[in-house]
Amino acid sequence: MVHFEEDVGKAARFLAILPSFMKRIAGRNATVIDKRVQQCLDYLRPAIDDRMAMMTRFGKDWADRPDDLLQWTIDEVVARTQGPEEVARMVLFINFGAISTTSAAIIRALYDISVHPELVNTLREEVTVEAAVAEEGWTKVGINKMRKLDSFLRECERHNSPLPVTLSDGTFLPKGATVVTPTLATHFDEENYSNAALFDPLRSYKSDKSVQPRLTITSPDYVTFGHGKHACPGRFFTSDELKAMLAYIVVNHNVKSEYEGVRPENLRRGLTNYPNDTARVLFRKRQVG
């Protein structure tokens, strides 16, 4: 999964410099995408074949039919009268959207924590779940109680938005054109956020949970996950994943930046902001008691 995500990025950059008539041939012969699909199929084929056989045998009467992503994907592929290779391709594609984005988000959060040491204890008061985890364990219910952590992650994402896109009045957008939201301009607009340039980890925190805007809540002034019918459907899983990882780190480790008080600058690539992938954060096992 990880190599597929990396290879698609490399392939996209390579194909972008080629003329249109060469892209199809080069896509097949000069990239390793098909190899990754085959590797995924080799791994998944036993499960795919078994489930397809059960569908053929029992049809709608399959009592123990799994209710998971793999089965939903197989159902779609069968409805299209396609085969196991398409299942592998779809599984890779689905995971593609979750790997680099989540990895970047947790790195950005660690960078922000490393230069705000005073924040760690504030998060621990809640995160250690010396309240939530003690009551609920490492469960979704427990994670949902980490309200300050949710506010911190929301602020991390607001502060590390993609770069803005400026369109002049009258610009013609032909059919098929890609249009993006000027996220940075939205998230740093003083009409949307007072003192918008300030990183305030508890900006969204409210003691009354009924009014706190959560990380997963989209709006015209918070577009990290998009907004409207095309908002990211995986944002709820992503939120739980990020909070679980960050909560565990904060509970069990002390974190500091490599250079005291200095947050690694983001790297600008095209229209996006990526966290610096060569910087370091220092960890020390936390001593309790």
C-alpha cells in the first residue's frame, strides 16, 4: 500500500512532463503501477476467490456474509462483471487517499507539539484519559472524549493548509478543468478567525460538547476535508486514527523539537504544503510516579 502511494506520485510527476501521445505507452511500460496491483492481488486473491465462491454458491442467502470494505468492493466489482484484479486495483486506490494525508497530518501535529511544550500537560490532563481511557479504554467512545486534542488537531490543520490559488475575474474554466478551494485564504481570513495568524490549540475547544466544532465538521470557513457533498468520507476514521496515535505519544513520551523552539518549515510542492520530511523530533520515554 505504501509503495503504491509513493509510486503513483513518482509516475504522475514523470508523466506530467511527457506529451499526450506518449502518456499511455509510458504509463504501462515506464512505471511500476501494474506490478503493485499484481502484488496486491497475490496477497488478496485467496480471500477474494473464497468470497466470490461463497457469493456464487449462496447468493443472497449467504448468512455469514462479511460486512467490510473488502466485501463492499467485491460486490461492486461483481456487479460490473469484472474480476479479482479490479478488486486489488480498487483496494489500492481507496488506501491511496489515506496514507500520505494521514502521515503528513501526524507529522505536522508532532512538529507543533514539539515547539509548544506548555501544551503537553494541557493535553495530558485529558488525553491520558486518566479520565477517558480509564473509563472507556482505547475505544472510539474514549477517543471522542478527547476534546482538547480534537481542538488542537483542528488548529494544526487550519494552520497548515494547502497554498492558495488565485483566479482573475473572467477566467474561463473549460469542461473537465480542475478547480480547487483557496484553503489558506479561507483559514487565515480575519472575518472567519479572529487573530487568524496566531496558533491557538484550544481555539475550537468548548467545555460544552454540544457546541464545539469538531475536527470532522466541515463548513464554508473550515475546508480541510472539503465541504458539501464532496467532503472527504474518510474524515471520521482519520480523526479517530490521528487522535489515537497522538494521545498514545503524548501519554507515553516527552517530545521536543531538535532545535529549541524552532518548528521545521513546511515544504511547498505544487499547490500543497508538505511537512519537512528530513527534520527530526526528539522523544524521551515518560517517567511517571
